[in-house]
Amino acid sequence: MVLVAPAETARANRRRGSAPDGVTFWHTLYLGTTRYNMAPDTPDPDAEALFPMAFLVEQDPGSTANAHYHQQDQFQLVVGGHGTLGLHEIRPVTVHFTGAHTAYGPIRASQDEGVWYFTLRNGFDPGARFMTMPRNRVALRTIPGRRHREAVAGPLSTPTSPTETLLGPDPDGMTAWRYTIAPGEAVTGADPAAGRGQYWVPTVGSLTHAGQELPKLSCAFVYPDDPSFQAIAGPDGAQVIAMQFPLHRSCPDDHA
């Protein structure tokens, strides 16, 4: 069953947060759970399980999130402000994919606006492992089969067709698309069985899926065994980013 998180519902979860490297931000949980809202002593979900985990980060102006990695594949979708991610300029709309145990960053937020981005995963992750900590660098080198996997699309220009492939398609299914939909028109996504879950985020306008409205910056997760995602654009049309995970975790072994 498709999981849906309308933006106005998620907004009730908006909280201040800070990471171990000192970066500060607003954190809005959409789907799943994170270390910012888990009760003390709660066991982590199984790292191998399919576990949608989606939240919006509003990184404070002038702040820097140091280079780090995660134990899960992830997409990041930049939807507000601007800054840099490593050597890449990021502003709306930018799509970034990193495989599990791929170090990336730093993320430097602009001095005037900061930078806002969705973090979207299909498996539970306990938090960033910063490369400024020697034990994390050592642990990363000990993971068998690890490879650096990273892809960026954007900042995106004006759409040139109703459906655009932004990343991939890779042989293992990793793909990102942008759909531009006229008012009242329908969209049908790719077969989700080709990957290990899809996220859909309207960045302009709104959608209606199965009778539920998804305004701008809402979020939906489509499981691999769900039918293809279907929705209808609202009265102002819509632009939607759809992101599909690889069929298998990029690097399942974690010795960190």
C-alpha cells in the first residue's frame, strides 16, 4: 500500500535539531522514524528490512554539515534556499543520490537563506557517520565490496518534455524522473517492481492520489509490489520528482 504524507500533516512534526558535528536545522518527519524522535532505548529496525524513512531538513543559514556517510542508500531533493554539496551548486530543484557507505559533502548552506532538502531512504539509518571522526574513516575502509556511488541532477532548468529522466536508469533500477502535468491530467509512474521502492514529491502545484490531496512538498512512498503510482494534477498543474531505489542495497555489509 502506498504511504502518503501530506505536507500540512507532516508540519506538525517540525522540530529543532542538531547533529554531532554541530550543524543546526529544523527537522520535519514525514515517514518512518529517526533518532530525533525515537524513544530512548528503542531498538533500531532491521537494517536489511524495507523501511521507508523520509524527512525534510531546513539547514540554518551559514551552517556546514561536514562530509559523512550512511549505512543506507538515499536520495536528497533540494527544495528551498541554496548552497553547495561538495563541489556541486544546489538550489531548487536538485536531485542527489548516494549509495550506502558513500561519503559525500560537506553541505554548506547559504548565508542568507540556508538550504532545505528532503532526505529519503528505503531502510532505517541511525544517523550520519562523520569523516571528521577517525574511527568512521577506519570503519569505512573495512567494509567489503564498498564502492563510491553518487549521482547529481540539477539545479534543474525549465522542463522540456512532460517526462524527463534525471538520473539513470542504472542496471539495478536506480532512476529519477521529473513529470510535468497539466491541470486535471493524470500521470502513471514506472513499474515499481523494477526497483526497491519509489518516492514521489510534488515540487510545484499539487496532486490527488486515491482521493487524497498531496499539495506542494508532500511525499508518497510506493512499495515494489504496489501497482504503478497514479495521480491527477490539481487546478494549477504539477511538477513531480519521482525517485526509484536500486533493487538491492548498494553495500549491505556494515562493519562500522
